[in-house]
Amino acid sequence: MADALVSVLVKEVVRILGSVANQEFTLLRGLEDDISSLKDDFEQIQAVLRDAEEKRVKNNAVEAWLKRLRSASLEAENVLDEISTESLLQSLHKQRVQYRVKAFFSSNHNKYMTRVRIAHKVKDIRSKLDVINSERLKLDLTPSAPTSHVDDTEVVGQMPDRETSSVIHDTSVIMGRNEEMDMVIGDICNKDIGKHENGEVRVYGIWGMGGLGKTTLAQLVYNHEMVNQYFGLKCWVYVSENFQVKEIMRKIIELIDNCVCTVTQLEMLQESLRDKLRGKKFLIVLDDVWVEENEKAKWEELSKTLSCGAGESIVVMTTRSQTTTRMMAKVPDLQHKLGCLSKEDAWLLFTKLAFAKGREGGDISELEPIGREIVEKCKGLPLAVKTLGSLMWSKSSTNYWRYVKDNNLRELEEIHVVPAILKLSYYNLLPHLKRCFAYCCLFPKGYPMTKGELTMLWVANGFIPAKGGNDLYMLGEEIFNCLVWRSFFIVKANSKDDEYVMHDLMHDMARHVMGDDCLVIEPGKEVTIPNGVLHLSSSCPDYHFSPQELGKLTSLRSVFMFGERYKCNISQIFNHVQLRVLYLRGVDMNTLPESVFKLKHLRYLNLLHSSIKVLCESIIYLQNLQMLLLKNCRRLEKLPRGLRYMRNLQRLDITGCYSLVHLPRGIKELSSLRTLSVFPLNKSLNKSVAKIGELGSLNLLCVNNNCLHMMKRFSRD
């Protein structure tokens, strides 16, 4: 994920360096000059990052420089987070907490030793950054215009040219779209569907993820005999990411006149186009549209010009964005989300290509069962099926067919399905959206994800840039919605809980762009651990890391473990002190080890479906912890007595914790708490038990009807 990570990392470090709180400077006495110099160095480097990103592909020295910068930026972010955390711990210490842990008084938390340790780290980072900054000059990296390199509104990455036309090259290899073609034709040839009283031109939107065949469906419609008879004028315009009103108008005029249009002024183009379209029954296809919400005025300008035709006229547009569809095709009946091919249609398409005339060798009866498994990997994505079918036509070796079957598509050097089909969508994302999307590859393929879950993970990792005083969770929901609208996530079939999944090839693409930033351990797959891994996901409950492997995992920020009754040596994890996220689904343990206090950077702890009975008291020293998720921990009997001191805790989910009969007293002091899934009522007179009246002090807490229902249920029990 280097294309998105470095620039975003540097920007975040600069932001933090410029906003170190006054109370944190007590830990930085004598380091003011070093902090100031660090900020200056990072700002100078930040100015040349755009140039570095452009040169990295062809210049290995620049690529190596960016890797060193990445490493230094991560170190700086960790140290700055440590400064903030130590400030919180010092504040906790001053409260004379009665539930102290001996480890708190070790050298790790002695304020004088802490200052020395931090000073050493800051000076070490400054030394590294001085070298990186001097190398910047040797590499002749050119500064960009002020602020342009950190503009959150910019689009990073160039879109490849993939211009389309209305010509269908081979209709024999188009499968499973006849019903949809008939439906679209029926709708666009019915002037009463989508008719606007104000005379605005009708628009039909076809949308869906890359590789589904949106352009192919539009071509089938465009060339159909019924459409030819119904419309007196037809034009096909390839739009792509650059939605330029004048250019689109010029292309339509040239297609009508069959000659070059030399007009350049907008008003003259509008008048010329109106003259050619006025009163005519036309069909205009705008293929591969990428217009954004903030470009709505552009579409309205074009729409106003196109609204001069006959009432039967229509614009058919294809796009990957649901937002674009809703903006242009305002009538729901004129919006069509294109789906994947059925298994049988995908197989028929594959056989048309893989077993076409001219192939040599190979026993087809032996290859067919292997081929079906290969097609299954494509999950109904037509372009992937076509790519693999065309490749396998020239491969007669049964061993090679098995090789393709047994490997992920992103691992096959001969097949560039993932980059060719989907990277176009990825490159068009803002840097922070790229990080949010790529991070989702840590969930297994087909794993259901929810908006709330992903938003919490993105917040915990610091992936969501601050935007004024806006709530980060609201911004996270906007990011999630954006990725859904752009077809990065799709609704899980038969889901009742608003669950989403990633298409398998989209998942492969996320893994591809993550690169060495993530390590995914899967059953039957060889494990190779690169240096500097940031995020780890494992679906192998019995996997144990060797000391050599653990030595390569010192930079870990996320650990995900999936699998019922995970029996890993959990103590291995608690030595990775940089962790921000710990997702331990179904872990088989009665309690967390006392050493959990080492994870002082931890923001997110999820023990979903675990067999845990008690949370150890040392967890209260996780002063950065924002999300404590204990859903369906049915054996959990009690929470730490000192829970009140976890002042940054924002979400506490104890849904399904039926053995938990009360919360500890002092809940009212959790001033950051936003979500409390359940409040178990208890009639005990014990003063250590929380009473419901404490909730009245929590101004940020959102109590919904479901929560109230659960409270009554606990009361009856």
C-alpha cells in the first residue's frame, strides 16, 4: 500500500508534531528544539513527495528512499503516540488509583526514566530523518506547489486509457445478459418511464463494479434492431474520469457531422448541439462516467443542453458509482445495478474461450472438472472469466491447469486480472480511502463486515483524517458509503444485519495493494514473513510463531485471529507493544494475561465469542482504548473494578454476556462513552455495583430501544 501510505503518514506526523498538547511537554523538556527540527524536516520532505511518487517506478533509489521514509515516519508516529499515552498514564497515577498493578511502578512507567527513553527515541529519529532529508537533495526531488501535495480532495494515480466504442467484436462470447438487455431496451423505448414534467432529458444508469460487463450490456442495447428503429439518432461517447462538458459536446457534434469540430467556446458549442438535437428522438450513450458529487454542476450544464430533443430521447450512462447513477439517473426505474454471472453462464463463457477451435493437446474430459474450479475463483466476474478462458486455451498441460486452480489470481504472474480490471477504481480513490479499503483484506474472503465494525477499525488505526470538528465515526460512515457506492463492497446475500462482503477478486486486489504491509496466514499456505509487517491476520488456530518469526513482527499494529476456540499462545502477542488493534474472535482463554498493560497504544480490543470469564485489572492501564467489544462472551462474569479510569473508552459492547450480572461502580466517569449495548440491572445493595442513575452523567451516550429492552430482560432474570 506504499502509494497511499507514505504521503498520508507524513501528513499525519506533521499534524501531530504541530499539535503536541501543553501537558505533554513535561515529558519533552530539553527536546523542544528536536521536536521543532523534526517538524521542519518532515515538512521539507512532504513538499517533494508527489515528485518522489512519480519517480519511484523508474528509479530504484527513490523507491528505497521512500521505504526509509516510511519506516522513520512510523517510528515518529509511535513515539508521538507514546508521549501522549505517557501523559495519560501520569494523570492516572496522580489519581491515586487503589487498584494498582505492580508493573505500573516499573522503569517503564517511572516519569524520569520515561523522559530519558523518549529523548533517546526522538534523537534517534531526528538522526535518521537528517540522513533522509540530505538524500532528498541528492535525488533531485522537486517540490510541488504549496499544499497541493496534501490536498485531501485530489485524486491520486493516473487512469489508463481504455476508450470504448459501440462496436461489439464477438457476440458469441457474451453470456447471461439477454434478459437484462431486453429489460433495458423495454425501459428506454418507453417514453412514459422517467418522463420529467420540466422537459429534462431522461437518463438510464447502468452501474456496478469493474469487469461486470456494463459496457458490453450498453453495446448490446445500442446495436439492437429495436433500438435502431426507435431512435432516429444515436451517439456513443467514451467519458472516463475526465468529465469535461465542452469535450463531450464536441464529441457528440463530431459524431453527428462526421467531421472535426473546431468550436472552442462553451456557448457556441451549446448552440450548435441544440440545433442538431432539437426535436429529434436520440439515444446518447455516455460510457464509463466518473463524475463526482462536487461536479454536479458539470452534469447539469450538459443535461440542460441535451434537454432539447423529443420526449422519447434518452441518455444511457455506465458507471462504477451508485452516487453518480443517482445524480444523473434520478428516476429509480431507470437505474440498473449489474450483477455477476450465474455459475452456469460463467462456465459456458469459459468453455467458449478455453475450448475454442484451434487449441492443441490436453484431454478435455480431464480438464473440464479443473476448469470448473478455475471458473469458481472468478465468482461470476465476466472479464475475469474471459481473461482466464483465453489464457487456458493455449495451455494443454493438466499440471498447469491445476497450478492455476490452486493459486490466488494475484499470485499468477501470467495473469494480470486484478490490476487490469479493478485497479482503475482503486487509483481513483483519495489516499485515506485507499488505506481504509486495503485494510479490509485482513478479513477472510466472504467474511461479513458491517459499517460500524469497519468504522471502528479505521478510527483505531488513525486512517480517517480529521475534518474540522466533524465526528470521526460520521466521517467513517461517509467513507464506507463511498466504497459501497463505488462497488468495493456488496450487500451480503440473505443478510438481515446490513452485512457486506468483498468480491473475491476485489479482496485479491486489496491484498495486492497492501503488499508487505500485511501478513495473512491461511490453512495450507506457506508462511513467509517480510520485515516491517504492520497488520497480521490468521485463520490457522494452531499456528505458533518461532522466535525468529516473532523478531520480524515488532512493528505490528493490528492482529486478527479467526477460528472458533483459537488456542494460540496468546502471550506471544502481548510483546508487540505497537498494537492498535487486537481482534481475537473465539479465543479459548479464561482471562487476558496481566501483561496486557504493555499494549499502551491499543485502541480496539475485540474478544467476540471468546470463553473469557474475567478481564484482568491491568487492562485499565490501556488509556488509549476506545473500543472494548465483548459480544457473546457468555462466560464473562465481571469487568475490572477500575473500569471508571478508562477515560477514552467510547464503546462497550456486552451484548450476549449473560453471566455478567452487573457493571462496576463509577461508569458515570467514562465521559467519552458513546455506546453501551446493555446495562444489566441489579438490585444488590453492594456499593461496588453500578446503578442506572449513573448513565445520566454520560452526555455522549446513545441509548437505543434495543438497549432498553435488554435492560428489562436482565431485570427479570
